[in-house]
Amino acid sequence: MKIKVNLVAAYKLIAQKGQLTLVLPEKSSVHDVISGVIKAAPALKTHWLDKDGSPSHHLHPFLNGDDVYTLAEGLNTCLVDGDSLEFIPPLSGG
């Protein structure tokens, strides 16, 4: 299945690309997409993963516009062909 990935703001600059299309096996999860993006853009690894290799709590993935952390399965949410994931870096300011 094909999953569209959009990298926003600093992530786009770090990866030196704003969009990726990943081809993944059926029943892949958001977590699998994170791994796939890091393989395609290794510079994101230190920004997306904690020292133990787990996704950083600063990583904000949105699946088809919905914050992944609000979904019942979170990062383990299974994807379907044509889904779109957007990764937005943490923002601060006032």
C-alpha cells in the first residue's frame, strides 16, 4: 500500500524534502511509517526518536488530519492504502 507523508517546517528542512510516498505492507501502522521515514531521511532520527529508540513525545503525527495520539490505537493505528500522514514539529512562542 502507498502512504503519503508530509513533512512540515523544520522537519522539511532537516530531511531536505517535504513529501515522501512510502510503499508498505498491508496492516502497517503509524509506527512503521515513522521507521520508514527515518530510513528515507536519516537526519530526522535524532529529532524523532529518544535515546532508547522509541518515538519522542515531541513528535506530532496527524493521520488524515487527526492527531494520532487522539486515536484509540495511537502509534499502533493500522493504515490503509492512500492514507496521509503529516508530521509537525513542536511549536512555541506567544
